[in-house]
Amino acid sequence: MKKKSIIYSDLSKKQLENLKKLYIQKKVESMSHQELKEYVLEIISHQINDTIGKEEEMEAWKEMSDFFGEKFEIIILEIQTKYIDDKNVLETEIDPQKQRMELLDRNKLDKGKTDMWDD
């Protein structure tokens, strides 16, 4: 008869926390300096580049601001100057009037469509 394998739900919350803590410690200790750098680069890159929505974008902005400190505005000005031709400025606030007009336009298009299953 095959022995039942242990799964996470067989552990108490405290036991699972300690197992995770041990895993993290041993995993980091087993990684080379280069592997650690690559891993951290991947994590930070994902954290900063893969932001979704205004709240996450603001968190990334704060993290960058804290990191660069007093140099942050200078760095931003340098980047703005370097890419001055890029007119794709992010909309920080959604214009409710514009949003309503787009919705009305979409509804007009949807009304013109007919379902192929309708007789």
C-alpha cells in the first residue's frame, strides 16, 4: 500500500510558517552571489515594470523617489529632456465627460450589430 504523502494542510499554521522560513533561509544560502543578483533584479524589475493600475504605479513611483532621494527630480528632468519628442503623456485622472462620450459611442456601435442566432 502506498504511503500517503504529506500536504500543506496537514500542518498547523505555525508549522507551515516555520517550514517556509526554513526554506527561504536555506534557498538563499544555497544561491551564489550572481544567482542572488539575478534573482533580485528579476523581482525588482517585475515590481517596478509590471505595475497595474494607478495605486501600484504610485507605489512604484514612491519607491523610486525614496531610492533616488534629492536627485529624483533632476533624473526626471534629464529623462524628459532626452525623450522630449515622446508626447505620449499618461492620463493621471480619467475625464468623466470623455469616458461618457466613449461609452455612448460604443453603445451606438453595439446597437447596430445583430446576433446571428436571432431570427
